[in-house]
Amino acid sequence: MKRNRILKIRSVLLLIVLAAVLITGCTRGDVTERRYYIFDYVEGNERPELFQVESMPYTMLVQDARIAQTYTRKQIVKRHYGPQIRYLDHDLWGIKLASAVPDLISKRCSRYNIFESCDRDMMSDLPDYQLNVSVVNLEMYETTFLSEARLNIEFSMFKMQDGNEDVPDITVFYSADRTKRLPPDDVEAYVQTINEMILEETDNFVVKVLNEFIGREDTETHIETRNLGYEVVDYSAEVIGDSITTDDRGIGLLYLPNLSGQDNEPFYSVFDKFGNNVNGARFGEELPLPEGNYVVRYGSGGKDNEMYQNVEVRPRWRYNTPPNWGCLVVDVLDEQRNYVKVSYNLFENDDGYDYGIEYPADVSLGETQSVWILKPGTYKVTINSESYNTYRDFTTIEVEANANQHLTLVVEEDETTGLVSLLGAGIMSEDDSGLRDSNWNQNSAIHANFNLQADNSEERDDSKVSLALSGQLDNTFTYQYGRLNYTMKNLMEVGTSKDEEYDEFRIDLDDFDMKNTLILNVISSIGLYGRFDLNTHFFPVYSYDLNYVEIDLNGNSNALNTGADRYKSSPSIFPMVLKEGLGLNFKFLDTSRADMNLRTGLGMRQDFRKDVYLYSDQDSTANETKYKIYEEQESTYSEGIEASLVGDLQIINNLSYSLTADVLFPFDDIKNYSMDMENIFNLKLFKYISLDYRIKFFSTELDGKLDYIANQQSLFLRFTYILR
């Protein structure tokens, strides 16, 4: 039996691993193959006027090129406008650049028949001239707006034999730093363009050599029509705006940083030297502009109160604008930290300038917060449409340059008049908001409950009604890092109760429940989960005023106990229930008001029942006295397939619903399943008061087998105080 159980566990684990591998593999899509690129000699861009009928009687050796260290790797280099580069993992050179670049140059010179010999290998005799080639930059520029190929290359030809008077003492140096527009993210076009640019710049080098040796006027005249520096690029109006004429200017980027971290910071405007509004973008977005001087204008105060800076844009570089402004974000909450739709007005504190009215966002519903772009200074915030001169319902806030201020207004609504008043305001510290900016988050609350309960878990046809007063400490810890999510929910509950049979209150409400869940999201709705749940209690469980007899696991009965004041049926800690699970998580509902997860996989459950006795629904009679029979419970261990359904739903504004359901189907007897399902409805009545209705269904056992599905129903009148 034990061996079969182990084999079943191994089989299920193998299936889970295979399913995880399958899901992960499916999310990867097609495997990206590595692409390799080479240079080819192109005859189509040869210049006919450079072909020589008779070559000059000299020899030239073309050495391997010196490649700047950044570009010596196999990976093609992609560069942002600035110092940031990236090596492409799947786009590689299929050649050695140090050999391939001079190979192109040597062949182009040979084709033009410039020298008697133009070789790549060392000749038997010392060559007359040597050509050294240096590649300073060879990269693909890529931004959101532009894609360009850049070649920065140097040619240096010098005489090798100083004592040979038959060879002219000529040194030729030529360099070019060029860019050329590309289709977006097209590496093949980049390689072809670089290939052509190398040959084109070789032509320019040949022209300079011919001018030195021959001084041909016709060649020189022809060259004046060519641009020896930058390639003329046709920048479209879509990229840089209709009102800019680029001529031969290079493109740079303008950047104004996002200080608030919000995605909806306002726009700024860019004006050229003639006062034309040429373009604009949001703070935090890069804007491509032709090189030159511009004026950037921005601010939430309108044209009469806006700020500006003069900026200079340089080719292939990003201008980082130093912030002379600050940001302000305003939240309006009640004391329970719920977002409240109460409008506020913003004024300059010095002169009363009115920035306008704004309604705060409800972040819990996925709304985005408004961001104010302001001059450094003091500002006044009022609610209830109060004016600048008001002495009630207002606060002030200091806005500093290059900083973001997050102001929180705490308001209270009068339950009779409906008017809103300001209780407090200020900058909430990170300690006060918990680990807001870290991956950890904590929420804690204390609840005081009045509980009316009906319970038939001991006897099928007998529901006991009781009244209880209880206190709860409710903690939730969450951790999120990338695709990894961890949640720990802990509820500790202690209380006193009074049932139908007794006049006094007795401490018998005692529960400690902890649920730990770790989820690794493979894709947006599917992931892997692991969980560990613990349920126990702290105090012994007693029954009062009874005659009882105990029966142990071996069926032996202890002495009869008559008229006992109380009987301890369970010790501290036990029974203790542990649950572990590992498998797949499916999130099929994920909105701001509702989320629901279905989980299935391998599950294990341990019910530890050391010295735990349970009333058996049977009585024993001796000497005309009835005795309740308490039977000792055996600890059980189960492994099988588990399924869970966990979720929350905001039905209406004041009514929420929470569901936690677990079912375990054991390998050895699938019909003998165990089930726990808890449904919680919470109706908020007032600020600190809510009505909490719980109905819990769970399986009961008889002789180690499923007996029936019991239920517990509880109605709480709850008073809540949030710790953070």
C-alpha cells in the first residue's frame, strides 16, 4: 500500500513538471534562430570616372583593420542616443571585421586599377605603401523614433621605403563619420547599408589618393558635388514635425525627466528660434529633434504662469534637461484609507494664483492620478470649493525643484448632513505607509465582533445556537518581484461565548489560521503555485457539567466520570491541520473589482490529533445514569489531487464577497475526499461598523471515512480599527 502511494505521488509530480515545462515552452513561442551576416563586394555603386586605364607603378599593402574594442565581439552593437549600448544576442557577424573591412577596400582599389598591385598579404618585396584602416564606430542607432546606421572610419596611407627616391613621399589621411537612415529594427538593412558605406568611403579615399598623385582637375571638380561628411537624411514630418527644415543637420534627443513616476504626466512644448511650436511630448518621453537651439515650455499654470528653459540639441546625443520644476500628486482618503471623490482646489500661497479644480483618482479602481507640474514654492490646497481666502478645510504644501510631493488629504463625511470636512493633511512617510516603495506590503486590522452562530457539526439534526464576543487580529503580507508573488494571510481570533445551556460567558472561541501562497506567473493568466496552510488553536477545549466516559484508540474505556464540572476534550495546539500543495494556477478573473484563481495539483494534508477526543453521538447508560462517550481521534495523513478556488468580489460599493474552497481527493480512496469551503459576505454599515456573514462547509469523518458535509454559519456585527 505504502509503495503504491509513493508511486502515485511520483507519477503526479512528474505530470506537474511536464505540464509546467509544456506551458513554459508554449509561452516562449518560436525559438529565435541566430542570424549571421557577411559583407559582399558591390559593383553597382562603383564610380566609372575612378577607373584607371593605366595603373601607377607602385604597390600597396592593406593591413588588417584596427577595430575599436567595443565592436570586436561577434554580436552586432545597437546603441541608444547617448552612452548606452546593447549587444544583440541573435544577430551576429559571420565574419571577422578586422579582415572583412580591408578585404572590401583592397578589392575596390584593385578594381579601380590605381596601383600596380594592391594586396592583403605581405609581398616578397617590401611594398611601396601601406594602408592602415581603423574602425572607430560601427553601430546601429535605435530609438523609439529613429533607426540609423553609423560608420566612423579612418584611412591612413604612408610610404614604406624612406630611402627609395623612385617612390613619391606621399601620405594620405582620410576619415568619415556618417549616419544613414534605416527601416525600424531591420538588422539586415543595417548590414547592407554599412557594406555600401564602407565602399563609398573607399571611393572618397581613392579620390584623395588620385588628387595627391595626379592632381586631376576633373576628378576634383566632380568631388565638389559630393557630400564628404554626413549623408543627407530625409527625416519625415511624422518624426520631427512639419515646421522644421532639417537640411543636412543631424538628429538628437530631448528628454525631460518624469519626477512623479506616473504614466500621465503633462506635455511640454518645444519652440524653435523663430518662435514656432515645432513639437511636444510627455515628461519622461524622448523627443527627436534636429540639432540646434530650442526653448522648452511647460507647467500646470497655463501660459501666464508657465516655466521655460533654453536647450541645445546635438547630433546622436540626448539632452537631459535639469529639472527646475517640482511635481505634486494629491490623494483624498477617509480614515479607513478608502479613496474618496472629493474635489480640491490648488492656489499659489503667495499671490493666490488659481491653478484650478481637480477630482482625485481612485487608485484601487485602476484610475491614474493627476500630476501637477509646478514652480518651486508654497501652495494652498482647499476642499469643498473653498476660496483662496478661506480659514477652514485647507492645508499648505511646499514644492521643491527636482522633487515629487505626494500630499494626502484625510476627510470625514457627516453622516447626517453629508458635508465633508478636512481631518488632516500632510506628506505620509514611507514608514507610515508600510513598505510602499519596496516589494513588501502589509495590511493589519483589529476587529471586535458580536457573533450569533448556529452549528450542527457535532450532531446532524441538532444545531446549537450561541452568542459570542470576540476579537480578531487580521494580517496580510504580500511580496511581489517580477513574476513572483507571495501572500500570507493570518487570522488570530479569541473570544467568549454563551450558549443555550449556560448562563455565564466562557472562553471557547480560539482559532489561529495562516495561509501562505507562492505563485510564479509563467504568462498573464497561468502560473505555478506552492502553498502551505496551518490551522490550530492556543487554549484547551472544555465541555462543562457532564457525565462522560473516554474510549481510546484501542477501544478501551476509562472509568466513568460522573458530574464533572468540565472535561478537556482537546489540549492546546491540537488538533492541528497542515495543508501543502504544488501545481498550476489559473487566474480567470482579474479586474479592479474582482479576482478569481483556480488551482489544481498535488496536495497533502496532515491532521494531527494528539490526545483529541470527539463526542461520538452515542450515550452509555450505567446505574440509570447517562454518560456521553468521547472517542480518541487518530491522526491522519492524506496525499492526492487537490483543487482550490480562491477569490474576492466587490458586488456593490459597500458589499464584498470572499471565497476560499479546498478539496483533496486521496490517491488510496478518491471517494473519501476532504473539503473546506468558506464564504464571507461583508456589508459596510458605517465608518467603523460592518456586518460580516460567514458560512463554512467542511467534511466530517466517521471511522476514518467521509460522513457528511457540515456547515457553520456566523453573523458578526464588527467594529474595525485599521493598524496601517
